[in-house]
Amino acid sequence: MEQNTGASAAAHIDAILEQVDSCLYAEPTREDRARLRRDVGKRLLAAGAADAAQIEATVLTGHWDHAFAQLRRLLEQKAPALQQAHEHLLQGHHLYSRHNADLGAAYRASKAVFTALADECAHEKTQVTYRGDAAARAAAFLQATPRAWALLQPPFPKVIHAVYTLLSSLKEPRAHVQAMLRAPRLPAERAQYAGIVALALANRGASQVAAGIVADILDARLVPHESVVRRVLRMLAPTKQHELAQPLVQWLEQHGTSASSLRYLALYHAELGHGAAMEQVLARLAPDASFVSHAHLVCEASRGDVAAVTQRIAVPTSEEEAFWLLRAHVRQDDASGARNVFRAVSSVYDSERLYSEMARMAAKLGDAATVLDLAAQLEGAGLVCSATTLTYMVQALGRAQLPEKAAALMARHASRGTRIERRVYVALMDAYIQVGHYPAVLGIYQWLQSQHEAALRPDASVYNTLLKAHVRRGTPVAQVLQCLLDMQRLGLTPDARTYALAVQSACDSGRLPLAEELFALADRSLAHGASLALHTILLHACLRAGHTQRARALWDQIQARGMEPSHVTLGVLIQSYASGTESSLAIAQELAWKRSDEAQAQRTTSSWATPALEQGAALENLLVPLMDAHGQRGDAWAAEHVFHRLLDAGEPVSMRALTSLMNAYRYAGDVDGVMRLWDECCDVLVPRAKAQVTAADALTMSASAKPLGAFQQSMLCLPLSIAIQTASRAGAHDKVAEIWTRAQDAGLAFDAQNWNHLCVALARADRLPEALHILETVLTEPTPAGSELRPHVEWPDDATLVQRLERNERDQAAFAANPLHQVMPEQSAKLFGPVIPPHRRPPQQSAPKESHAANALARLHEMLVTPQRQWFPAYETLRAVLTAWQGNKTMRDALSKQFPSACARVSAFERKWHAWERRQDDRRA
């Protein structure tokens, strides 16, 4: 076979020489030269085609060892051409001639081998257990055959696509690279191979892992290729993991020499709004007025400096100008201006990124109606939604308490060609966290864990979201720290957000010494020390615990480190001052007025460091604590004044602000004020929520069983409790029935607090049977310990624990099998109640004595699937029912037969209440 191949090649060469000789005796025309080049290329390619065909045949038989041996021999035979191509590749020049027989043969043979391996890898991924044999086989060959690296460049698309697919499918890519970095190979070879794996991961959506590999190269004191670092940084930038990107940025700033790297660095800083850093990079570039102007435009737009951008772009004349003008309005938080620009330019330019900017603004506001309208327009324009835009849409629907609609929207866009990236699933996890559906969060996390693609496997952002679920759920801090250890074991670098969540968990558990240790660890581990968020969390905890000296030291440290206190930090200070004396309340109010005026001024200037969109609800965080303080003092007029200041600022009014004002009216005894606000909430918010659900159903072609979303039903639980309690205390018992009936007719759900307040209202209205019915059927769990009246803990019985575990395990398994699983909530009054805020969590209790119950409880805590233990009667509820019970002695027998469980609990409470009263009398005596 080899002799025949050699004879065939010799015949081709003889024919070529004859054709060249004929051209020497006559002046060739331009057409002759072109024909000659084509003929020479065809004949040389044919000479190498036999070797490639032989390898293709071997691949078809599945004899991989033989195929690899043949490919290795072929690559060695073509070494000069591959060496030249490799040198040009390292210089940033992609050299590939379609008429180069050596490169053509190497390409064809390599394509056959790696494409077949990639197909086998795809087949492995469909199996229950993924072994990664194909990926490991390809990686081993590439490690041992540096000649093949010359084909990993764009002119050889089939090879680079197959190799990147295989390398990104390695089970432990970072461990694989670390082993290579320790191997006895030339430093250049080790660095280059690690760079190839990093590029494969970055181009397949696993830029975080790729950044970790670049960090490993630097730790090994090797020099990565500049283009590798630049590419990884380019793919990492959209994830906004700036802590992970910082080492790459610093390396490029110190060692980057190419114009491509410097231009990208300038734009990277510009997109972050870092003008000084951008100017330093621009100074190293050759003068280019157009690029400098563009960089300044990007920086001004990213900082939300509308005036500066408008000065450059009066009327957009291109899609590029329209985009940056729109971004400036969005980043300044100018919703009205952004809508005007979008309406004007979207009819002229079919650009997906214009929709993305508007979706970003809707995500910050939680405006489901706007984002659904954008989704419909995007689809009507025939544009495919990008992963970035879809992420914003999911965030907006999550904040509107429509996570099930977000999942349906994701499924629809996936069917239209949008690649659902990991960050979209992270946004969906966060949406379920906001409504307290923790089985869904854990199920999606397990689904991501089961994926074989590095682009979908959990990264730091996934673990941060899981940590957020732990913290919101009130999981013991030991579980949170275990999550931190799991991240480090997997080679994921905890960032400032990771440490902030860990410190928050320790603070919520009342373990300030542990929080201080974690804060110190973060201060040592993070490149820039403890973040402002970490300082704020610990500052808040110290103020709550009364450790004013430590709080003062943290505040001084914030200022000494040159950190600009955020609205969240200042809100913590305002809340602390406002809860003190009248003089400290005056200090809090002065600080709130000053900072709110500055925040308003910053909307029209470019002197701020953080875009408005990234700051959150700044004025709300500054002013609502002040409203709460005035309300608790019964000063409804002062609370109203603060509320109107919030309205005048033009910031959207949230449920938080409305509820705070309702509470102020309640403390002041203003029944009419409470009822007026309750009516406004029902008149405005409920129809708006129903419209959002209808729009989402129309867009996703799903049928809703109820006019409100499954989780939107709990949006007015807290205002409902305030309204019921206010009417009940005022003796307006008919009004209580009217409020409850209206909420029921609107499709709202009721949480445990609502049922407790209704039970109290019924008892006060001398409607004892209805109150006992609630105790019998709704508030069925034992009241936990929390005062001298209940010195021991009562736990739900084993049957209740097992029931909960089974229900939540079913939900979790459904989401683990399909992260876009559609929630079908049970028709239960107890289901989706609002999540208890961290500061209202009950203290950690000791486990029950029975071993089997303790095991069940440990499983529930470990799996993060138990709902809050809040479906119990509060002490005020039991006291009100007991008072009514004691006043209706004639009805006791009949009620005991009708409501045996409830009456037994009231009788037990009566005995313990009397025993507690006797102990109090003895103490006083």
C-alpha cells in the first residue's frame, strides 16, 4: 500500500514538473498562472489524500490506538509545514494555504480522528454515567503530540471545534492541567498546552474555569501566551466576576504588548466606567483619535453620563451611536428617557442589544410588564434572544414573583435557538429564592451538577446563589461553611460575595466572634481586602448587638481605606440612629436628607463611581428606615412627609415603602389611613399582577390555572395582616370580614401571620367556633419555645416530618430532572407564604430527644428543603382564644366534640398560663 502511494505521488510530481517545463518556454498569461496554481494544489492534495484516507478508514473500524499511531506518523512526516504554521500561530498570524498538500493532509486526517472522538463524547454524555473516555483519550494524544497544536487555529475549523469540544468535556479539567504543569516537559510546552485547555473552556462557556487555569499557569511561574489571557478575559468579562478577572487584567497591564490587548484593556475599563484606568492604557497606545473618542464614549455611557454622551451624539446616525445613547439613559436610571430613545431607534435598527439594554432596566425595576412586552417585540422582529437579554428577563420576572413564568419563557427561547447558559439558570435559581421555593433551588443546582459540559457545571456564581438560599432559609452556619469548603475542594475561588454570605450567616446566628474570624479571613484572602459589603454586614451586626465601639472602628476603617459608603451602609447607620433617642433620630434624618439630595444630584452628573442601575433602590434604602422610626413613634405625619419625599424623587414606590407607611398609620391609630392604603394596594397592584400573568401566559403559550401567579398570591400578606389587626383593634369586625373576603376573591394567598391575626379578630368578635376551626385545620403545628411560658421545645411529630420530606423531595427530584419544570402548587392554604426575614428567624433550637426524629430533622436541615416552621398559633393568638374560651363556659362541651385537637391545645395552654402566672406571683411576693 505504501509503495503504491509513493508511486502515485511520484507520478503526480512528474506531471507537475512537465506542466512547469511547458510554461518555461512560453510567456504564461494570468489565466495560465491561476490554472497552474489550481492544478498544482489539486495534485499535491491528492498525494497526501491516500494517507488521510487510510486514517479515516481506521477510525471507522474503531481501532483508536492504531488511528492515533497513524496520525502521529503523518504529523511527523509533515513536520516542516506544521512547524511553520505553528510559528505563525504564536505570532498571531494564521497561515494556511488551501494548496499546501502537507497541511491539507494533516487537516483531513486530524479532522477524521477528532470529529469521530467528539461524536463518541457526545454519545457518552447521553448515558446515565459519564466516563469521559473520549475526552481523556484526546487529551492524552494532544499532550504527547505537540505537532497537532499547529492545527488549533481558525483556518482549520473542524479540528479546532472538535478539540475544544473534547477538552471542555474533561471531567476535571483544572486537575488535568495542574498535572501537566508539574510534568517534566519544556516550560513553553507546558504553558502552551495549559493555554489550549483554557481557550477550549473559555470558548465553550466555562470562562471561570479557564481563568483559574490561567492563574495556575502564573502560579507555576510560566508565561502564558498573551492572546490566551486576552481571550479568556474577553469571555469572562460578561459574567461580571471582576475579582476573578483582576489577575488577568493586571498581567495584561504589565506584560501585554500587542495593540489588540491594549485596545481591549482600554475598552474593558471603559465598560466598567473606570476613567483613570482607561486613560493609563490609552497613553500606551499609538495615537488614534477615532479609537480614543470611542473609548471615551463607552466610558461616559457606562457611567450614565447622559449630558456628555448627548454632546457627542445629538441624533444617532448608526446602530452603534443609538446603542451607547440608550445605555447612557439606562445606566443613569432614566426610565423615561430610555423609553423615548428606544422607541425612536428600535424602529430604525433591528438590533438585539438595544432590547438587551431595556431588559436590563426592567430587571432592576422588577418590571414584568415591560420585559414581557420586550420579549414579544423581540420575537416579532425575528431576532434571536441572547443569553444576556434572557438573563435580564428572568431576573425581572423573578423580582415580580413569577419564577414559573420565567422557566416557561426560558423553554420557549430555547426552542427558538437561544443557548441557555449557566448564568440564566443562576438567575432562575435566584428567582425561586425570592419566593422561598427552596426545593426548586436545590433541584436546579443538582441538575447543573449532573451536567458533563464544563460550561454548565456549577461555578462560583452557582455556589454563591446556593449560599444565598442557605442564608435566606436560615440554615445553620456549619452548613454554610461546608459549602465554602466544597468550593475550595473543587478549585473554585471564593469571592467577596461568597465571604459576605458566610459572614451574614454567622451574624444571623448571633455568632459575632465567628463572623469576625470570617471577616478577617476575607480581608486576607481577597485581592483588595474586605469589601464594602463585608464591612456593612459586620457593622450592622455590631450595632444590633450593641457593640458600638467595634461599629465605630469599622466605620473608621471604611473611611481610612477610601471606600465610599453605599446607600446600604448609610441605611444601616440611619436605622441605628433612628431607633434611638429623639436627638439621634434628628441626626438620622439630617443624614438621610443630605444623602438623598446627593443621590438626586448624582443623576445629572458624572462624578459618581457606580452607575445608578448598579446601586439598587438608593433612596428607598435611605428613607424607609426613617419612615419606620417615625411610624414606631406613632408620628404618621412625619412618616407621610418622608414618603412624599420618596415620591417627589421619582423613584418607583415599592411594597416595602407602602407597607412602612401602613405600619405608621397603624401605630398612630389612623384606621382610615390604613384602610385607604389597603384599598389602593388592592386596586393597583392586584390588577397589575394579573395583567403580568396573562401576558406571560400569552407569550409562553401556557394556560394559567389562576388569575395570579402561584407565588404572586402572597404579595400582600404583610399589608393584609396590618389591615386586619388595625380593624380588629378598632372593633370594626365587619371590616375584618370585608378585608378577608376581598383578598380571597382577588386570588391572594394567606400566610401563617394572616391566619393568626384573623383568629385573634374572630376571638375578639366573640366568634369562637370560627377561631377554633382555624386552630384545628390551619395552625396545627406546636408553638415553639421562646419565653418563660414554654421552657421546652415541641417538635412536629414524625408523620409530619416524613410528609414534608416526601413532598419536598418530589419537588426537588422534578427540578433535578428538568430545571424548567413547571410548578403545579397544591391547593393548600399553607403553601407559599412569604419568607421570614433573617432578623425575624427563631433562634436555633436543640434537637428532640428521640433518635429517629433527630435523624429526620438532620436530613431536613441538610437538604435545605423544609419550609419555615411557622404554621403555629402565636402566643397572642392563644391568649385571645383562651379569653374567649373562658367567657363561653356553656359551649365548651359542644366545641370540644367539634374541635377536639384545638380545644385540647387551648386547655393545655390554659394550664401552662395559670402555672406561669403563679410563678410570677411567687417572684413578686
